[in-house]
Amino acid sequence: MAVFPDKNPPALIGYYLGVVSLIPVVGLPFSVAAIICGFMGLSRARSAPSVAGKGHAITAIIMGSIWPIGILVFLVFYLLTKAGR
């Protein structure tokens, strides 16, 4: 089993984009790209079992999802507290 998915560039790129997406304020565009690359890498890893990178792809999807989910949670709480006034 390869640690470095050299035959699955979308998974590896998505992984790095997911790490960059955790930077506050500028992370949102990177998180969208990380999610897209993560799903592309996951699809490639599932279609060809000899291609490594499933873990990198899943990590990219999870890390890329942190900002959008955080923004949605913030907006829901903001709207609920504003509606309660």
C-alpha cells in the first residue's frame, strides 16, 4: 500500500487544498476546490483498486467541508438569534 498516491493526483491535490482551506478568511475558495478534487480522487480510487489515495481523498472532503459547514452553522445561529429579538 502506497503512502503517497502518485497515481491519483486529484486525491493528493485535494488533500493539500484541504489543508490550505483551514486558513481563516481565505479558506473558502480552497475548500470548494478541495471537496471537488476529493470526490474526483475518491472516484478514481474506487474505480481502480490498484490506485492509492482513498484516504487522502476522504481527508480532502472532510477538511474542505469544515469551512462551508461552519459558515452555515454560524448563519443559522445568527438568524435564529436575530429572529428571537
